[in-house]
Amino acid sequence: MRISVTGRIMVIYGGVLLLIISLSFFLSYKGTVGGLERQLQKTNMALLKQIDQKIATEFQQMEKNLLQLANELEFVYFMNDSYRDSGQKNTNFYALSSKLSAFMNNNLQFSSFLVYSDVSGKILTEKLYTDKTTSENQWITEYLDMPVYFQWLPTHKIWDGHDNRDVVTLIRSYPALSAPGYRKGLIAANIDEDVLYQMIHGIYEDDFQGHTFIVDKHGEVITHDDKTKLYSRMKELPYIQKVLSGNESGSFVAEIDQVKQTVSYKASSYTDWKIVSIVPESQMYKPLIVTRNLMIAVAAGMFLMAFIIVFFINRRTFRPIDRLIGKLSGTYRPAADTGRGFKMQAQGVSYLETIFDQMFMDREQLEKQLRDSKPMLKWRTVMDILIGYRSEYALVQPHLEFAGLRLFPSWYVVCTAEISKEGGIDPKDEALYTYALCNVAEEIINMENAGVAIDLGSGRAVILFSFPEGEEEQNHLRAAALLEQILDVMRKQIGLTVAAGLGGGYRELKDVPLSYGESQQALQYRMVAGRDSVISIMDIRSPDNQDYYRIVQRFDSIVDALKQADSGRGDALLKEIYEEAVKRNLSPDLLRQFSFELVMRSMQAVESIGINTGETLAEIGNLYERINRCENWWEAEQVVGSVLYRLVEKIEIRKSQRGKNDNIDKILHFVKENYRDSGLSLDSLADEFHLSRTYISRLFKEHVEDNFIDYLIRIRIEAAKKLLKDKSIKINDISDAVGYTYSRSFTRTFKKYTGLTPTEFRDQASDGAEPEQPLE
């Protein structure tokens, strides 16, 4: 078949056009869909890293708490089985049992606790005291010669006296740094497997369709969302073999249960376990399906359009040229045009218009998809910076530009803000108000500097400031000034109050997580500074002053008096602390600081017993400003005293609502009359009043707002203070007189509750009052 000149031109033109369309589609597909695939994989690995960091942080804190508990003197006696007589042994046992119970109450992540002394062969738990030969926990002795100082055991079952529990166990040698053969015993703390699983579950969204679990180096399941797989060995599975033999982290595609799934894993640097995530590819790349299908549709439309241009429009365009060439060559054969043919051409032109319209609609839809994805990319990028996942500006800059964000290469300050409104905020409006705060913050910041704000959820937002120049302190002050403008706009134009915690200023992007943590710490002081204020980390950092710390140690005694609603004793203690502060010549700034810290601790103590302090804060106004306006120390004392008085009233109201209990009144009277007895304990009270230890302990919690041991210590310390004023009585005799068998234990306890040793307290009590020192 002979092809005309115009036909050849159309073939060449069409071929080039189709090639260009094919290359454009291929490059666009690889650049867009491929890039999004890589981003999703990185996001999945980032979630595994968050899980690893969360588990490591929680486990390290648990180990730290165990080490602090193991340093107690009662532990030393128990582990070394070094008692002077049976009386001392019983006293130490009761004290240690009380500390174990208090430790379990303060560390709710532990489900049970076990202490084993290899010297005596005794095993002590929070519930019983027994010998190794008769205990069901003889397995613990197998770890006396473990080559490391501590070891996390994988999930196993233990009997807690009622049923079997699935737990993960931390084994810790005693002493803490002792080699095999030199160890006196072991400490074991059990954590429910479900607690470990919740650490993982809290990272993911509720609609997560995959599986995330943890296996040890032998492939044994430690925790899994499918509880039937606990204790199962998965080492024989091909994809688990690949995980165990792989690098520290990685991702690959495997066919599991006849379904292609993406397997991602991350090795824990702390426990040496491996965190594994399995997500079906259909779920993994679900966000890409719409984009991919849209691009394929656009490409198909472009191919169709090319065919129409080449074989219909161009043919009609080149027809006069064909006719001219035919006439010149004598080979042109005109085709008969019928009414039907004309109609078909008209339909072809109309169809071409439809294709163009569809192409533009597809293009607009694609742009909309990209616009809708930018807020999520913005949130993810900023969160990666805040948690330290992205720490180099050169690497994060392309992501910032794509999301439409602007940050300078250096000088950063982070603020965490929380919104509130008189009368409360409807949960439906919370996200809208937070969005408004972020918009106002970005608009004000980007007038002269750079920054970005994102919603953290629950009415909180984080604002990242970036400055082109300056230094740490100067930029910190700039950020504080900008925050005051933001708070003013939110208050006047939207009717919202905003509490803002401001972190320190840092030069490098890698230090942004430090500023972020400081901002969250500063925000905690909103309960004292007020919910419409800027709280700087510089204002709440503890000063480096030994006299200051000695005074702060005495806050516990005021908090105890507060919880007992003993306003008289609280006023006396408050006066003593301020007089000592003046006597030790604390600077005006330190006097303001410890006033602020005392109120903060008191409010935290009141809230810990279930009393809301919000009304008290509203009544007293902005406490932070009131303390700063005090011109002398006695004005600061009056301000703090007024706050403590209001808190005492709240506690008295709560006590009056509980009603009277004759048993606790008799017990308290008995304790006050017999505190000198060193053997006074919950057991002796139980025998005396024919009540259970648990019931008596609950009475103390409900009616005294304290446990029995702390109440008894407080009674003994107050009695010791009165005896110390008489210099003719020796300190050892005072120790015996108030119920302490060992003077060293008495001295240590006295200093903890008063901030002074008995000798220092006696010397101070004999000195005259110093003149009052003004704040300014």
C-alpha cells in the first residue's frame, strides 16, 4: 500500500507525540507515585523507631526506679541478712514491705515484684515472705550467674496467687554492678504483656489494618495483637528468618498467607528484641491508589487525544495538501462526501472537545489531591523535626519547600500552647480553634521571621520559631514578644485564652527536640501562672544554690500539713521556711522562685488526691504576677499563705463529706500515745483493734490523706523538734524517745523532712530571729 507524503508526516508526527506522552507519563509516575511509596515506607519505619524509643525510655525508667529502690537501707539489710537481733529483723521487714507496697503504688506499670537474698535464701514479694526451698519462684536463682548486670526475659507465665499472668520480667543483679560469684541476690520486676502491647498500640491509628509484634533473637513471640500467638516460635517462617538474619532495620515484600505484604522491622538497641510490622500491600499503598489511577486515566486520555489529533484532525487539515499534490501528480481521487460522513466528522470534533474537558478536569483533580496531601506532609515534617528524626537542615529543606514551609538554617525556639475558653470548649470546635491559633501564629511570625505551627490534638499546638540571626537568649526574648502578640490577638478577636510554654533558644536544627521538651515542661506551670500567659523555661529552671535546695527539701512537711488540713501547723512551717530563707540571705529572685515552686507542689499534691484546683486558680488570679509584684518577703509569704488556706478549705470540705469514722479516731489517738514504741506498725494496730492491715491502711488514705508510715514519721519528727530545744538531752536519747532504734536512721529521716540535721535544727532553734530582708 502506497502512503502519501502527508501520511508519512502524520506517522512521524504521531510517533514522536506518542513517545513524548509515554516518557512524560513514565517520569511523572516514577517521580510522584514512586516518591510517595518511598515516603510511606519511611513513615512506617519512623513509627517503628517511635515504638523502639518509647519502649527503651519506659524500660530504662523502670530500671532506674528499681536501682533507686535497691539503694534503700532496708534493702541492704535484707540482701546481706545482717541483723543485730530478731527485733531489728522484724522492724526492717515491715519497713521494707511498706516500701515495696509504696513502690508498687507509685509504679503502676509493674504487676508484681520479687526480691531474693542469696545470703539468707529468703524471697520477699509485695504479698508474701518465704524461703527459696518452699517458694514457687525458685527459677530466679538461675540468673545469679548471668554475664550481664540486668536482663529482660521474654513473655512467660507466673502465678500471682489467683491466676496465671503473661508477663515480661526485668532481672537486676544486687549489688547493681557485681560480677557472677560476688552477687548477694537478685531483684525481679514483672510487667504485664498487655502493658507492653499498649506501648505499641498507642502509636498507631485505630483503623490500622496490619500486625505489629515483637520477637526475641530466637524468634519467640514476646507480644502480639493476636494473643493466640504468644509463646509460639516463629523462627521457621521464612520472613521471620529474614528478619532475624537481617540488619538493624529494613523492609521487604513477602507473600504471607497467600497475600503480598510489606514487612518492616527495627532492632531494639536496649533489649535486642526486634519490632516487626506486617501490612498488606493493598493497605500499605491504599493512599496511592487514587493518585495512580488518576495518572493512568490522564495518560490514557492523552493517548486518545494524540490518536484523534493524528488520524482525524490532522487528516482534515492535510486534505487540501493531498488534493493539491493529487492534482499535480494526477493521482488524486476525490472521495465522495455524504451527509452521513459530515455528521461523523462533526461528532468527531465534539468528542475531541469532550476529551479536552475531561483532561482539564483530571488535571484539576490531581492538583486538588496534591493540595489536600500538603497539610499531612507539613504535620509529618514538623513532627519529625520535633522528635529528632530529621536533624540536618540540608536534608529536610526539600520537604519544607514541597509542603510550602519556610525555616532559616539556624536559630530555633519551640513553644507548646494550649487553648481554653470560659465555659469550656465543645470538642467539635476544638480542632477549629486550634487551627485558628496556628494560622494566627504563622501570620504574625512570618511578617519578619520564619516559623510554622501544627495541631497536636486535644487543644494543643506547637509553634516552631526560626530567626535569621541573633543568639540564644536574644531569640528567646524575641519569641516571647511574638507570643504575647499572638495571645493578645486570640483573646481579643476570637475570645480564647492561651497558655504558652516557651523552650530555650538553640542554634542547630538537631537541638530542636531539646527546646520542644523544655516548652512542654514550662507549660505544666500553667496551673500556677494562669491559662492566659507565656511561661518561659528560664523562669522555672531550678537555681544552683545549696541553701535553696535545703529549703526546698522542707516543702514536704508543708505538703503533709496541707493534706491533713492542719492550717495551724502549716502556717507555722511556712513562717519557719521564710525566716530561714531570709536568714540564709537568699536573693530576691530565689525567694520568688521558691514561693512559686511551693505553690506548684501544693497544688499538685491536692490534685493527686482528686481535688480540682481550677476554681482556686480562678479566685486568686494570675499568681505568677502577684508573686513578682511583691516588694518584700513577708508579702510573698502572705500571698502563698492565702493560696494554701484556700486549698485547706477544699480538703476540709472533702473530709466533711466523708463523714466521721470512730475507728480512725481511736487509731489516731493510739498512735499519738504510743509513737515512742519502735515496734508500732500496721500489724500491731491490726492486733490491737482486731482489724485487718488492709482496712487500716485504707482508713489512713481516706481520712488522713496519707499512708500510715508517713503519718507515724510526721508525729515522731514533731515530737523530736520539741525535745531538741532542750540542749541537755542527747540526740541519741531523743532518737530512742521518739521510737527510733538507730540514731543514724533518725538523723537521715529528720533531715529529709526538715531540711536540717538534728544538730543544725538545735543550733538554729537557739539563735535569735534575723531582721527581715526586702525582695527588692
